[in-house]
Amino acid sequence: MSNHTQKRKQRFKVGTRAIASAILVLLVIAAGLVVSNILGRAQATALGPATVLVTRGRIVGSVSGSGAIAAEQTVDLSFQTSGVVKTVAAAAGDHVQAGQVLADLDTNDLQLALANAQTAFNQQQARFDQMRAGASEYDLATAQANVESAQANYDAAVRKANVNDSQLAVARAQLDKATLALQKAQSDYDIAVAEAKPSDQLKTLAATLAQVKIDYSSAMANYNIQVASINDSSVRSAAASLASAKATLAKLQNSPTVQDLQIAQAQLEQAKIALQQAQLRLRNAQLSAPFAGVIMAVNIAPGSSASSALAAIKLMDRSTLHVNLRLNENDVAKVEEGQAVDLSMDSLSGWKAQGILGYIAPAAETSNGVVTYAVRVNFADSSPKVRVGLTANVTIITAQKADVLLVPNSALLPKGAGHIVQVLDANGKARDVDVETGISDGAQTEIVSGVGEGTPIVALPGTAQRPVSPFGN
């Protein structure tokens, strides 16, 4: 026999033995499964279903979630004006009160600017008050005396020069008449403006005043022409002085006008705004706490530069902490603002707190097809261990009931939109009973109707589907 034939026979024998071994292993596994199944069914039949009694007690319904702890408010404080830092009166970790001064800038230039603005305002206020009061009795008496003196000088000059001033007298009379008309028209208009008369009436008075001013200007021009026609220079000079004295008296008697007061009022307002701006710049050179809280960071030092672009101090209000979390649409339907909340933290063993559900978003947000609602839980805790940013577990108490019938959730079986339980009779047989359920705490569920207290029911812990009854039901 050739070597080739012997090698082929040896390979055939090895392959046959491998196949036989594999078949033997499969037979052993199959036999083990059969035996295990038989023993399992026999054990289940021997033990029977686990039973519990319907009990009476207290149950708390809740919705759970988690989120990071956040402060009531956090703010970066900056100077609203540029300058050099003079003092810093706060350090990281300090507890400060609302209104407490934290830092300030050098204010020498600002104080000087404020003093100048105050002086300018005081001067403008005095001018306005003087104008609003009108001409004093002394000023009017002086102006009247000047007119009488000018009139006497003019009369003396005419007599000395033996000049016929009949035409000049006529022009002077027309000027006096125009002056009186102007005073009356101006007074009528000012009174109407002060009393806020209707616009059509104001327009009529304004038109009258404009025409009277034209008449006055015409009378003044005619008078000046008559004066210029006189050959004697002393008479002309005396006539001009008389006209000037009369014009001054008329102005004093007719002041202040509405326009004068409006202009003075506007100038006073400008001075007031400049003063307020100087005061504001000085106040902005001081940094104060807008609310009570804890200093988180200080980014300035005496001698350093400061501006509105630099966050000088960071302040946090821990008076009320909160947790922001998101609930799905099923859970958010169970909660309401004002409900009590239990809080705990995995990172702080034993820490617990009570809170209130303070806010539920009116509209949902959708991310990757998942619909959720923002919820805020408020709570207070002054412990330094409770730090902003830690994750808190939140349990929102949705309902609480006492002295109600309770069954474990493992005893409830689905039936359409409702539930059933399996009740054991005196012979140990199980029968389905429809029950009406109430709230659940995740481990137990309230039974509103269907079974009574002390009723034995089938319960299979950890089973979500309806069990196969060993009694054939």
C-alpha cells in the first residue's frame, strides 16, 4: 500500500471521530434541557403562586427627576465709568448686604466737574427766577424817570433851537400809540398761552400780535425819519434819547414774554441735566451690591484700571436656591405649581431638603423628537456644603392619601385600559377580578374598588406580564 493511501485513511478516521464527539455533546445538552424543564415545572407546581393580602395604609404619589442646583441670581458688577480703582472693600467669600459699598474709583476730577455743574445750575436758576418775577418796582421807576428826564431834555433842546416840532410830535404820538397797542397784544397772547386756550384762538391772537409789531416798527421808523429831518443836532440827539428811554420802559412793562420764559426754562433744564450727569458719573464711580449675597470673585485691586467692559466683582444670591429639570408630557400632567418637593443628593449622603414647585413652562420644547417641559423647584438651604452646580434628586409630591386599600404593583395585571388582580378562593384557585386603581408610589397602588381589605391575591414580584396559573386558569 502506498504512503498516499495510508495518509488518506488516517484523515478519514480523525474526521469520523470528531463528528461522533460533536453529536455526543449535542445529545448531552439536549438531555440536560429536557431534565431542567421537567424539574422546573415540577418545582413551580409544588410551590404554587406567591400570595399577599390587600392592606390598608398611607400612599404618596410622586414624580421624580434630577437637575443641577442654581442660585436665585448671579450678576457681574462693573463700574459704569472709567477710572483708577481707589479702594476695594470686598473679598471672595464675603457675605454682603444690599447697598453695601464694594469698591470705588478715584473721584477728584469727578467732584470738580460736579461743583462746576452745580454752580452753573444755580446761576441759571437765579436768572430764571428773576425773569419770571418780571421787572421790579425800582427798575420801572428808574425807567419812568429816564423817560421824564429825556422828555425834559428834548423840550429844552427844541426851545433853544426854536424848531417847529409839530410833525415830530405827531410821529411821537403815533409811536406812543403803537407802543401801547404792542403791550396789550403781547399781554393778551401771553395770558391765552398760560391758560391753554384753544389753538384757533391762539392763532388769532398771534396774528394780531404780529400785525401790531409791524405797526410799531413802522411808527418807530417814521419817528426816526422826522428826527433825522431836524437840522439841529442837539434836538436830534435829545429826540433819539427820548425814543430810547420810552422803548426801555415799554420793554420792562411788557416783560417777561412767554417766549422769554420758554427760552429761560430751556436753559435751566439744560443746566439741570448737566448737573444730574455729573452726579451720576460720581455715583457710578462707586460699586455697590444690588442685593444681599456672597462675593464669588474680585477681579480688581487698588491702583488698577476699571471700565464698564471689565467685570469687577461677581455676586451671587443664595437666599433661595432652585433646581431646573425637565419632565416628559406624562409626568408634567401630574404636577402643579405649589406642590411639595423632597430633595436629596447622591454626593451628600444624608442630606435632605424640602422645596416647592415654583414654575412649570407653559409650552414644551422638543429635542430629537422628545417632548419635555421645563420645571423649577425652589428651596432654601444655608449649608456651605450645598454648592451651586451640584446635582440634586427631586421628588415632586403629586398626591397623598391615608387609610386607603393598597396592593403591590406586581399583583396588578393589565386588562385593556384597566387592571385586574387574581384572587384566591377557599380552594386555592385563582380568579380574575376587575379593580379600579388610584395613585401609585412605584411600589404600591391604591385600590378604589374591586377587592376588600384582607383579600388574598396572587403577586409575583418582578413580573410585568400576567403569570401562568398552576391551577389551569
